[in-house]
Amino acid sequence: SVSTGESHTCAILDNGSLNCWGYNNLGQLGIGSSVPEITPEFVDLGTSRTADSVSLGQDHTCAILDDGSLKCWGDNYYGQLGVGFSNANLNTPQTVSLGTGRTAVSVSAGISHTCAILDDGTLKCWGSNRFGELGIGGTTGYDIQFSTPQLVDLGTGRTAVSVSLGWSHACAVLDDGSLKCWGRNNYGQLGIGSTTQQTTPQTVNLGTGRTAESVSLGQYHTCAVLDDGSLKCWGYNYYGQLGIGSTTQQTTPHTVFLATNQIPKSVSASGSSTCVNFEDSRAMCMGQLGLWFGGGSYTSISQKTPEYLARNTEVSIDEVTVGYSHTCAVVDDGGLKCWGQNTYGQLGIGSTTNNDMPR
């Protein structure tokens, strides 16, 4: 498993250990320092503890451990680490109090807020609430923040199945397959047909009879895989990140036309780009993204429709994740390939040289 932030990357290895690398000015690597690392560094999660999942925000990181506990570290200016006692940056993993007897099953980190689904299906969020991105019903002032987990009302009897955070908005797939979004909406990223921000979860109309399987959020756009295997995206589209053949922003979900007979397994959106992974272990990407075409060719221009990664090779991609300016893919032999911007060593290749092909 791999996750990418703005300028850092973390991967869970086959033995459950967590390694991170890249930018580290705010302690986002969790290694006890603020020195950037150009190769993977081991993160100490506690005696005998391993990581089940990890999520990276702009400059903070959160991991769910094998015992269901949640630990976060890095930038804490807005309380996005959820540890409550201060807004100081923390360069080692810190335990988040989720409530008596509660454990975490899923976590997502945004630019300055964090949300976690607990073992009882409840959703809790914390950090910046400037645009209502915590979903708790209101925001007053410029930098309202909550440094401990806050319960999000998803509706009577409803629980959360998955959650994803953008820069200042959030979306959750619920137990009935409905999709709800909230927070900043300046480009229509909530998918509700307007550009008005929302401080509580709002239902997204995915089409008659349609439900969501998964959702992923970029900076100002959103994409969801539906129950019929279709992919729909909406929001900011200046770089073609919605994959609909134009650069016109959309305030409601629009279908992305993928390759014939391809079934989406997952979608990853971040910054101004989007990638979708298919059941046949291939992937397509769109938006402001250096595309790995295979055969040595490369382009960094905006891509308005989905284009295959490694289309001329036999590489099988098990998972692809998009950062703000770099991309990483787990391939079929368990190896990890990363490419794109590498100013702070976020590719983990032992240098700070940008790379237009996977390394």
C-alpha cells in the first residue's frame, strides 16, 4: 500500500512496517526530525506495532495500526493531528483519542483536516473548519479549528463505509451506497449543482438507481466509482482532470468514458489530476499529470481524456496513487515505481532529480 502527499510519500511493506520519504519540514515523515529524506526511512509506530493503512495530507500523515489505534504526525497548525493538547507540529507518531473502546477502520487526511471512520461506522473529523469541511454544522471566523475528533451527523441510522478528503472538502460513501459531500464548493466540487459551500453532509445525485462504491477527492474536484462500474467526476476542470474531453468545470457528476470493457477497481484524485485502476491491472490517468506511456515517451501537458499508463509494456499495476505533483504505482511483483516532481526526494530514488519515467 502506498500514499502520496504534496511532497512526501509513505508505503506499507509486506511485513507491516511503514516507510516514509520526501519533504519533512514539519515532521511529516514521522522519523523524529525535520530533515528531508531522499530514500525510504522506517517509522517507529510503537513496540511490535504495524500499519494497516496510511493516508497523507499536504504536510501531515495518519496511520491505522494493527490494533485499530490511529496515530498522526506532522503539521498541526489547525489541529489536524487530533491530539488536542496543542497546535505544535509533531515529528513522531501521536495517538488520537477516538472515544472509549473505539478503533479506526479508515482514515483520510486533507490539506489541514482529517476524518476517520470508526469500528461502529461513525465518522469523526478534526482540524480546520474554515469552509465547513468538518461537516459539523457551521463555521464562523477565518480559522475556526477543532483539535480533537468531532462526530459528523450522516443522517438517521446511516453509517460510513469510506471517506476521502480534498483540500477543503470531504465526501463519504454511506452504508446504503449514497454519497454525501460537504465543505468548500467554489468550483462545484460537492456535486450538488451549485457553488455554495456546505457545512453539513449533502447528498449527491449519482443518477437514477445508482450508488457509489468508492470516492476520491483532488484539490477542487471529486470522482466516484459507481455500482454499475461507471466513473463519474465533477468540480474544477481547468487541466482536464475530470476526463470528460473538455476543461469546463462541472457542478454535477459527469460520466467519464473509459476504454471498452474496462471495469474500475479504484480511483485516485489529487491536486489537478486523476488516475483510475482497472480489474485487469492497467490504469488510465487524466489532468495535469506526467503520463507514463511506455517506450520512453512522456508528456506533461494537460490530458482531457483518460490515457493508459504503460500502454506499450507488460507491466501490471496493482495500485496507483496520485500526489500533488508526483505519482506512484505498486506493480505486480510488489515493487514500487514513482515519477514526477522530486524537489524534496518524494520519489524515494536517492536523489532530488525530477523523473518523467517510473523509477
